[in-house]
Amino acid sequence: MKQIRLTDAIATIVAGSVLSLGTVADASAHTMYNTYNAGTPPTDGATDGWVYGGFNELYPTVSPGWVGTAGATTLPFGYAGSAHLNWAAEFRDAGETLEVSRADAQARYGLAADIDTSGGAWMDAQPFPLGRSDYTDIGLIRSDVDAYITLNLTADNAEIANFGITVFTGMDTGTNYSHHEIWNSPAQGFDFTASDPFDTAGLNYLTHDATVDGVNGLTFLAEAGQIYSIFLGGSGGAHWALNRSAYVLTVSSAPVPIPAAVWLLGGGLAGVGLAGSRKRRAVDA
């Protein structure tokens, strides 16, 4: 009897693991947006980084306000860093797809969020690189389940051909953000594989790709509940102050395949359970 109960319990665990690939939560996947500069075209308005850190002592407590969170003064995932944060995306289940864009913000919340970046924000290839942090957009991604996350980017209104993305685990907890920090300029000794760029804290480098576009994406494994910071900008030869563009970021998730050994274990346990059931029926007879 004890052996039968143990077999049933293990079979239940395996079945639960398989079922966990389905819908996990009632709430749906969604995007969240910083409302600063909403409604302005990409070529107008101040750059994102100028309004944060020491230039806006109230951020991120009450200003500039968010949509898609519990309230305007609530930032995604409890974010409390000083580096500027532009958007966030949360997945409930593997297989979902989200879009981060002005159009998505307009459709969901009725405002055109300032989702734009510069041609040289991610890697400035000019003779005297000046690519600074204030032109790099920063977002957060979290999934409720283990999933492969793929990021694709296209420019909405300018000549940026491709983008660079660096992914970090964690989110900024620092207090010394400066929009003058140079970001991704190898010629000046700034390595885009380093953790904690421009005086952030709590960010550990995971991966990067300098040639992301609508076809070529960056894929990484997102562990359930882990928060990932996404630093992105136009990649290549443009100067940081030129070639600004709104962008469309497609974030898609895919299930992590269950190892074959798990399926074999499940099949073996099912066979054991069936044999036990037959034995019980024979005894009862």
C-alpha cells in the first residue's frame, strides 16, 4: 500500500509539472510605460536621462508618473534605482508576445509614450565617441514561468538600421546615476560586457547583441520571477545626438522544453501505477 501511495504521489508531481506549462495566472501579460515626454515626437523634447537622478529629486517616487502599474506613483516591480526607466513588460505564461512602442501605449492607455532612442546610443562609432546614457532606453522584463525571451527591434521613423541590446540580471538600486556617463564606447575603454554601467548597482551582465533588427533577434533564458534589465539603442555609425527614432520592440516568449528524462520518468511511473492497479484488482477478485 505504501508503495502504491508513493507512486501515485510522484505521478501527481510529474502531471503537475506538465500542467504548469499552461496558463499560470488570471492576470494577462502587459506592458508598462513612463509618461515623461508622452506625446512629443522623437526629435523634440528633452532626452530621457536629463530628467532623472540629481536633476529630479522626486524620481522615482512621484514623478513623472507611470501607466500600467497599480498607480502613477508605483513603479514596475518595486523599482527604486536612480537610472532612468522607460518601460517594463511582464509575462504570465510562455508563448505570449508583447510589443513595446508608442502605438502599444496609445492602444492600452491612451497616450503616446516617449519610446525612442538615438542612432549612436548603444555604440558610438564616431572618431570622438560621445554616446551617453541619456540616449539609451532602459526597460525591465519579468516572466512568471521559465521561458526563452526573444527581442526584435525596428525603427519607426528614421534611418536607424539596427540596434544594440545588452541584457543584465537584476535592476538598478544605485543612487549615483549621471546622464553624462559614456556607454558602449570601446574606443574609450568602456566595455559593454561590464556589469553596472554608468554608476548603476545590482546589474550583472548576461548577454548582448549589436545587430538586432526585425529579423535578427536576441534570445535569452528568463528564469521564473527573475527581473532582467534591457539597455538598448541604435547601433553603429551615427552620433549620439543625431538620428533619433521611435522604435518598436517585439518581445516574444517560448516554453523551455521539458527534458526527455522527465517524459520517460512520467511514462515509467504511469506504467508502475497501472501495474499496481491491476494487482489490486486481482487481489480484490
